[in-house]
Amino acid sequence: MEEEAWGILESLDFPASASARTSITTGKIPGEYGVFYFYIREGNSYEFRPVTSRETKSERVWDIIGRYEEKLL
């Protein structure tokens, strides 16, 4: 522990799977990337649709790696 990084692993306050998965891949909390559930409400209606990756307002770890991929190879 003296030579490596470590810390207490904490879950989200509301560990819904959609939020937890996105938090793992972005390193942020749901309020920062905008995904809270598996569905999203359409405007001011009562219609719902499934959440897609387009709703995530943050880069994911593979997006960041992809930017540097050529430099790493």
C-alpha cells in the first residue's frame, strides 16, 4: 500500500445497474453524465424510451484510450 494507489471502494447512493455501469466506465457520478435509469422520459410527455450511449454526456475510458491509441503503438 505504501508504493501503490488504494482507497475505499464505495458504491453509488442508488446502485441501479445503468448508473453503476456508466460510473465505472466514466469515473463520474450520474449527475455528471446524465444517466440514472434504463429509460428516459420523452420531453414533457409520459412516453419513455430506452437509454442509449448517446445520452452519456461524458467520455468513457475507451474513448480516452482511443484518442491515444496511435501514440501508444
